[in-house]
Amino acid sequence: MSGQSAKEDRDYILEYKSMDLSNLQRDSLLDVPIDNVSRDEAVAAILDMIEKKSGPRHILFLDPLKLMRIRRSKKLGFIADQAHMILADGGGLQWAARKLCIQLRERIPMIATIMDLVRLAARKDLTIYLLGSRMEVLERVFFNLQRSFPGVRIIGRQEGYFNKDREVLVKEALRKSSPDLIFLGLGFPLQEIWIRDNWQYLSNAVVIGVDGAFDVLSGKHRKAPDRVQLSGFAWLWRTLTRPFLVDRLFATVGFYVRVLWRSFRNKK
């Protein structure tokens, strides 16, 4: 895994700090809020949250499937209220925004943004905690990040398959270590529910639900090719390469049908 970010080798920390974050825009897409920001603004806002240390902050990467589950389920409706920043990860959201006459500034890819944050953490001596997946996967992620970003402070890593006794120890470790960033890979919506139920143990951390990103960062799973990601069809690529996700295909098709119906109604 390369340590290169999309950014050039420049004083990007100063650039982040110089950004005006006072007028960041939030829109609504199919009745679910979404922060209409650029990738740079998202990273700058997360850095600002870390430095202010004003309690836990939750970052949600949104894709069409998550959006549909949030808007359909009363039990998951809290997620949109809980998240301090909701970022448009899935390319399908850009298509939906255009259909609904919303000028969505930029898609915010999860993996690339994680790499930006890890690079930033290495430069600013921020601390990171990895929670989720299996230990052998986390060890590989740890090795890859240490190799790509020498000196990055990953102060804890714990797999997500724990019993109640082990979970107590994990919570206490988080409370005592008080990391700046927690990458939480329990899968949606379990990770968002876990954040809600354990808010008091998260100190001032910025907690980012990373879904299956640990598998990608470890090299276990490949990302969709760049051309596929740019086209907005990464969800279809994942379904075709992992057929057990076929149920997600039907849910995502439902998203596209819903967008087209809402667009038709708006035109009428």
C-alpha cells in the first residue's frame, strides 16, 4: 500500500487550518442530511474537531444502501442525528443529487480520506485506535500504515469479535488512552449503534465508522478499479465480485428507483 495521498508534498496542514469552516453547507438527499463539502474541507473539519476536544464526534460515510436503510428504519433514524458530519462516499449519491437538482460539490471516498487523516496524524503526532475486523487483519493494517507513514502513533488495536468481558476491557482501554481518532470497523449499522451505546467511553475522539475498510487497507480485498469508482458503479463491482452481497444489489436498485420517482414528482 502506497503512502502517497492525492495531495502533493506541500504544507497542507497550514492549508487545512486556513480554510473557512464557518459556512459549511448541509443539504438533504431523499430526506437524509448530507454535508455538501469538498474532501479538503472534510479533513479540515475533522482536524478542527480533534483540536477543539469538545467531546466525541461521529463521522458517517454515506452510500446509497446506508441512506435507504436510515430513511426506512425508525430504529436507525438516530444515526443521521448522531453524526456530526455525513459525507457522500457512494458515487450513486452524486447521480441522485444531479437528478434532484442539488449541486453536490464532491464525492468523498472513504479509503482516500482515511489515508489523508493517517498522513495528517503522522505529521501532527495524533493518536489512532483501530477497532473492528479480526486481529490478523488489523495486524496487517498496522504494518502497512507504519510502513507507509513512519512514526504514526497507533496506540491500540482490538478485533471486533469480542464477548461482554472483553468488551469491558476495550471500553476501559479507550477511556484511558483517549485517542484522537478511532477507526471503527464493525460494519453498518452495528458500528453506529456501538458508538451510541458507548458514547461515554469515547472521550474527545473523532470516531469514524469505516465499514470494511480494514480489509482493503490490509490487502485482503481489492478496491474497485479507479474507472469504476469514478463512474459511480463501485457498488455494482462489489456485488459482482462478492455475490453474497446480492441482497445489497436489490436495495441499491431501490435507491435508484426512489430517486427517479422523486425527480419525476418534482418536475410535475
